[in-house]
Amino acid sequence: MFQKLFIFAIFLFSAAMVSAQKPADGILASSAGKTFTSADLSPETRHLYEHLAEHEGEFRSTLVRRYIVELALQYESKETGKTEDEIINAVSAKISEPTEKEMRDLFDKNLDKMGGRTFADVRDQIKELMEGEARRLAIQELLRSLTDKHKIAATGDISKTEPAGKDIVIKAGDRSITYAELKDRFKLQLYDDKMDTLDQIRFELEDLTYLAALEAEAAERKTDANSIIATEITDKMRDYSDTERYELTNTLREKLAKKYNTKISLNEPTPIVQDISTDDDPSEGPANAPVTIVMFSDFQCPSCSAAHPVLKKVMAEFPGKIRFVVRDFPLESIHENAFSAALAANAAAKQGKFFEYIELLYGDQEHLGMTAYIKFAEKLGLNQKKFELDLNNKAAEDEIRKDLADGDKYGVGGTPTIFINGVKARRTSPEALRNAINAAIGKK
């Protein structure tokens, strides 16, 4: 998946900007008798809000170009019998290494940026940079040639006006692709992109409404905001951890939001519900629970390590209501031990200790590797011989690859990605997870 995303990034050159469409000001949020419009947002967030339509148009154009790349590789693969990776790798294999003179010339041209480092100090980095740029240009040229060869092109610019579903947006040889087909192919990306943008606006509105509620509470108590924070957060801390402070802060925010009738009004798209397979992956909780939570995780990912205990704590608030499933999504391109850690966790699962084992993986991410895997297995009293056999089982590797392929299909682009009854969780804060679980159960 990483290679495909890299290829798309190479080809998706920037779309031309279109004139801003400033929406009419309206009330976006309210709390404690105060109302907030786009004028109350920071300049950056206000610009984001006032250019929502423009951004959506640019993203539509981006998806057209991405689909063109997909189709070009698919057509070439069908014609040649080679996989898409083989087509790309064949081009990459023809790239020559930069000469010493070429690397030295680049160094000399950027001498003022080297911070006193010598050519020998940065030679390897320069070589990697030049090879990467050569590869980028070669692949870009390949994709352009393939789109020409297979006669694939956009029919027009759809960035300014959203087409009707029946409108043709791409011609691919004898095939005509409508806007409805494009939207269906990229419905997850369209939803995520819009929500990513709205989330940035929502975060700022939440801060503004919290401050308004805090000021109102301070006035009622005849004190100041700092005193309330000290009383409700600092004085209640026991272990002084970031997690504890975060949870106490969110408890205060939720209490004040309810008391002062905080409302945020953003026109959000309807969440996409997917049929997320639990496959035969490790699970906890009753099989017939009303809520199924599937977490795609990378055991070397710091964000997964941080989200895991938060999710566990929230799930404990719903005894008997949740089935929790963990599926593998090791980000091999950035975490060198992620895949082997997934293999180790699967080996522990064969002896019924998956969830105990991943606690150890999350807790010592800096030292993952074979020595650590064996040590963790010993700590849990696993049969060492069986553990090592299962750790090197080809079937386990295939199972992880299947999880990766499924994750790609479900729109998983990073970790952790959590689905609650088929709806991707936008945030992993306690209140966000709690609200999503309540919504899945059917509570208001």
C-alpha cells in the first residue's frame, strides 16, 4: 500500500487555485449565552472555513488524477501480465547511481546550507536524495506515458463546479467513467477529507466555547478561571500523569458544556458504515455483543500505545456490551520492527496470551526485536519451542498481509484506526470514544 500511495503522490501535481467562495456568516457555536461565527476564528481557521467549497473542488480534481493513475497501471498490468509493482520496479531498476561528481556538485551548490558539515559527512544522504529524485521523475514519466498509451484523460476541470452523477469525468479508452462512479470509488477518501477539514474548525470552536463556559462558571463562583482549573484538575491529580490530566480536563469540559448548553453547528456528512470483517483475529468480549470495535494497530506505533489504554478504560465502562478485535496494520516503511512484533503477538495468540503479550509490546517499543520477543514470552510463561515455531510460521505472515490488504480496502491510512460498528472513529479521546460507543448502542 505504501508504494501505491507514493506513486500517487508523485503524479498528483497541484491543482490550479479557484476564486474563493465566501459563505454567508452564521452562528457556528454557542455557549453560556455567547455565540460564535467565523469572525471569531483564528485567521488560518477562518480562511479554511471560508474556502470549504474551493477545497472540496480541488480534492475532486485530485481524485480524478489519482483514478487516472490507477487505471493506467491496471490497463498496463492486464496488457503485459505483470503486476503493478513489477511495472514500477522495472523503471526503478534502470535508474543509475549518481556519480561522485554529480553528488559533489550538488554539495557545492548547497554549501551554505550544510552547517559546517563536510562532503564526507553528508555523502550518503546526498546519494539517497538524488536517487529518490531520479526515481520520482522516472515514475512520473512512466505514468504520463501510460496514460497517453491507454488514452486515459479527464474530460474537463471539475474543481469549480461539482458535476452531476451521470456526467462523464474520465475517458479511459472506450470506457466512460461518470462522476457517480468516481464518488463511489473514493467515498471513504471524500468523507475523510471533509471531516479532516471540519475537525480542524471544530477543535477551535470547542476551545472557544470551553473558555466562554469557564468564564461563566468563574463568574458564578465569584472566582477566576485559574482557580477553577486548580480545583477541578490540579487538586484532584494523584499520579500526575499526562493521561490523568487529560481525563480530568475532559471531565471538566464535558461538565461545563452540559451546564452551559454548549452547541456546535457544522454541516457534517453522514458517517460511512462499512462491513468490517473481524476475520479470525484475537478478540475479547461476547461474540453477540451489540458493539464490535475493531482496531487496526501497529505495535511499534507510539500513537497506538497511547490510544490502547484509553480505549480499554472506556470499554470497561460498558461491561458485556463490547466485542473488541485487534487486526494487524504494521507500517513497515517507518517502523522496522512492526511486522516482526505482529508475528510475535500472533505467536502468543496461539497460546491464548495475545492481549497480555501486546501490553508488553506497547510498553517497551524502544527495544522491540527477537531478544525482547523471547523475553516477553518467558515472562508470560509461554512454551518457548512452540512460540518460536509459530513466530516463523509462513501462515502467520500471510495472515498479517491479509489484514493489511483488508485495511487498505477499508481506508486505513495510518494507525491506530478504530472502527465502532463499522464507523471509523474520528478521535481517540475518552469522550469521543464514549460518545461513539453510546451512538452505536443507540443511546442519545
